[in-house]
Amino acid sequence: MLALLQRVTQARVSVAEEVVGQIGSGLLVLVGVQPDDRPAQAQRMVDRLLGYRMFDDADGRMNLSLTDIGGGLLLVPQFTLAADTDSGRRPSFTSAAEPAHARAIFECLVQAARNSHSAVAGGRFGATMQVSLTNDGPVTFLLRA
């Protein structure tokens, strides 16, 4: 499982001009599911997302986690994140999970996040989405679970 974390002051995801998820300050996370991912990876990723120290403390150092600041978490499925781009000029998606498996793991991730954190929103799996955000910093990290 791959997760591209972006620290944001606000973010939202829309489908056909309908807002389906939005947060204020917190993390926008683009999620790529790979074929070998299981619910255990989803739980591990949630633990990392909530505890990853990427928010500034009073001294301006990245010492605070999403849990520490009580920020929002917006999870957006993005199969293209798992693409193989190592060669050629066109991505290969053989390293991305099949849709049914990816949906199940993504839903497991969202549920695990909601069980552990109060401010969780999500994109819509399989939909064409428009994502807007105000990146804070910018601060962006790629995590693997």
C-alpha cells in the first residue's frame, strides 16, 4: 500500500460537482493499493497516518502528529499511484491491485481510520474525482505499508 500524504490547510473531493468529502487543516492522503495488500497493511497505514509527525510544534519543528493536532484526514483512492513507471513513456498498472481487491482494502483503511480518529472523510472508489487542496508548506511524504 502506498500513501502520498500532503499537509493541507483545507482539502475537498468532489464527484460530478457534488462534494463527497472535505476537511480543514490536516492530511490529504492519496492511496494506492497493490495486489499483496491485506487488512493488516491497512491498519498499519492508519497507525502511521495518525502518528506521523509532520505538523509544527511551538518551535516550528515537525514534532506533532495528526492525532496531536486533532486535524482532519481525507482519504482518496488513486490506483495510478501504484503504477509502474520504471520504463517507457506509458505507465503500466500491473503493480496496482484489481478493482474488487483494491476497493475492499481501501474500505478497510477508511473504516480503520474512522475507528481511531474522529475527523475522517473519503473519496469515492472508482469515480472520476476532482480534488482541491491548499498544500501547507508544501509538506508531502510518500509512505509504504
